[in-house]
Amino acid sequence: MSLVWKLLRQHISVPQFGGFAFSNLFGMLIVLLGYQFYRDVLPVFTSQDSFMKSNYVIVSKKVGAANTLSGRAGLFTNSEIDELSKQKFVNKIGRFTSTEYKVDAKMGINGQSILSSEIFFESVPDDFVDVPLHDWKYEEGSREVPIILPRTYINMYNFGFAQSHSLPKISEGLVGMIDFRIYIHGNGRHDEYKGRVIGFSGRLNTILVPQSFMNWSNSVYSNGTQSEPTRLLVEMVNPADENIAKYLDSKGLEVDDEKLQNEKTTYFLRLMVSVVMTVGAVISILSFYILMLSIYLLVQKNTSKLENLLLIGYSPLRVASPYVLLTLGLNAFVLVIALVIVFFAREYYMGVIETLFPQIESGSVLSAVVLGVLLFVLVSLANMFAINRKIMRIWKRKDV
């Protein structure tokens, strides 16, 4: 290997390989930093509802005198839902289903009762709830019901009750500490259930249960009738589409403006990151071309030496190995430097983000590391393939 390297290194152009290293570093840094920044900033807009996808909005009718006096209270008819589902900006629609029976609940933490009140449940189709199926599942007759609580409940406890009673604060990871008892009355029956809290919602001011439990409980504790929905969960194709606001206003419908703005911001964030990462990918591809051009020129200058090495018994793989090791070394150097820069850049901007949003989870740089290693493997394999192909051509020409 040392002899082969001594013969081949004479024509190495440092400026050419330096140009490759710089351009590849620049491209990879754009890709990794853009992806890492997206992963770090996205929870600012989506962490309030980890169970609900970011392009979902809740649609309801505007409260008006006509609806109030008629007793319709903003109910959606099937024809209105069908009309909304046919709009180009709508991907799919889920209906909110409400309980048709009376529900009382008691919530406690560490044996301390903090809530006792009459409540009501709502449900949406399971494919609208972004949690593992085994967590969001109810079997008929079971006395344990998965539930998602409004975030206002836990905020009221953390910033009021917990402080005044010297109790521990509850986070997403400590939902198992919550003891939630459910008492259902209806159709001549009175039963008790245990609520298993799996998360909190900032969008909903109601308690969410699986659709399977809602269907079963309404059939058991009520007369089987089902009221028309007052709210719809709509998956938008593009939350930034200006036609959404125009259509909703023309039909007397409304959504939470703050949440819709968050959806628009999230959409534009994804769009900008995609553009930035595309630019970085293009730069990386151009740097790959520069490296291949440099390798081909180096091989061309050393053609006679390579032919002599192949003639005296060196295998094509052994002859190609110095070039392969050179490219692997350059790619590894670029990857390490890019990850170091990403780490320090992330330390800076996360300090700013955590100051503005103290509740955000810090996360890690693992996503950028995984993406960087993946790019390193793909680029290195492409380099190895191109180099071996070039050497094999010389080897085949030698045999002619």
C-alpha cells in the first residue's frame, strides 16, 4: 500500500481536493443545520397537541341569534359536511361525537382530590388521533378507558393547586400519577370506570375518548339516538391556502385564528426548510462532481503507472484503494467538521428558543448525526463505485 501510494500521490492537486472539501462542507452544513433547526423549532408550534397532526383544524359555526333561537346551536347537517368535504383545500373530515348520557368524574393525584364535577366526553375517528393504536384502544366491557385531558386541567393543577398544597407538578411523562374516576349514569344503569390519561390537549376544551368507547357507551347508556355534530375536525391540504378563510367566512364557519396561524407558520417552516435543504443537496452534488473530476484527472495522469502496477500483479481493488481511502478520509473530515459546527450553532439558537419558550423540550442533535452518517455512506459508496469503475476500465484495457 505504501509503495502504491508513493507512486500515485505525486500528481495530487491540493487546491482541487481543498475545493471539494470546502464545497462539500458547505453543502452538508446547510442540509444538516436546516434539518436540525426544523426538528428543534417544530415543537414550538406542535407540542401543545402531540396527539393531533399539525394540519388539523377544528371548524365550528359562528354563534348567532338564528341558531340560538331555533335550538340548532350550530349543528352540522350531513349535506353541509358533504359540501365542505368536496372543497379542494380539504383532505378529510372527522366528526366530533358527544355522549348522550350523564357523566361525573373525580380526579386526584397522590390521593389528593383536585376535581369533582359533571363532565361530558367527545370522540373523533381514531385515524385523526396520532397516538399508538395499543394506547388508544377500548375493548367492550373493560372498566379502563383511555382519555386525553384538556391542558387547562393540568395547568390549573400545576400553577394553582400543586403550589398551594406542596404537591409535585405533573408533566407529559408523569400522567400515570393521575387518578381519574368516571361515573356514568344513563338508561337505568350506574357504572364506574377508571380513566387512563395518555396525554393533554391545548386545542380541545373537552375530554377525548376513543371512538369505540363512545359508540359502545352511547348504545348502552342511552336510547341509541345520535345528535348531529357541533364541531368538525378538518385535515387541510395546505393550511396557508387563502381560499380557506374565504370559504369559511362565506358559510358562517370559524376556526381558532391562533391555531390556524400556527398551521400556516408550520407549513411555511417546512417549505423554507425544504428549499434550504434542496440548495444544500445541490451544492453537495456539485462538490461530488468536483471530487470525481479531480479523481479522474489524477487517474488519467497516473494511467501508465496504474497499468504497470496491474501488469506486475496488483489487483484492481488494491490499486483503487488509495483513491478510495483518500475520498473516505475527505468525506469523514467534512462530516465531523459539519457536525461540530451544527452542535455549536444549535447551542446558540436553542438558548434563544428556550428563553422565549421555557416549556419546550431541549431534544438532541441525534437527528442531524443520523442524517449526516446516512449522507456520508451514500456519498462514499458513490465515490467507491466511480473509482473502481475507472480502475476496472484501465485493467480491461491492459488485457486487450
